[in-house]
Amino acid sequence: MATILIKNVPEDLIKELRKLKVELGCKTWAELLARLVTSEKTIILTRDKLDEMKTGVQGFLQLRSVVSRRWTGPPTVLDETRRLRRHESA
């Protein structure tokens, strides 16, 4: 069985996940993850959450532009990202 490592999870989110794990009667984190993935419940996003997501995406796109502008010579940021993704999937 594969192992998943998740870093930098806020403490309040961990508390909510623990509570959800107990409420759903899951014995392991893998079981909770499987139940969440197969859940047919609709996820409702508030306007605040949508705005946070949009702000995050815009910040990432601006960062990408800054890095691309300051990148000196070959390979390009896109080439390097593609190379890293190939390495991760191997």
C-alpha cells in the first residue's frame, strides 16, 4: 500500500478531520480519505472562499511571470517544470 505524506496542514483543519473521522466511524486516515473521495455530497464554497482561491491563483500567476522574467538563459521555466514532472512520475 502506498504512503501519502501531507505537510503544513493547519491545526484547525487537522482537528476538523479528526472529528470527521470519528463521526464517519473511520479507523484509519486512508479509510477517511476513501470515504471523502467517493462521497457524493456537494461541496459548497462560500463567496469568501472563492475570493481567496481567485486571489491565490492570481498571486501564483504573478509569481510565474516574475520568475519567467528573471530566469536567465535556457532552460525555460516551462521546460524545467515539465522535466520535474517527468521525474516525479518515474
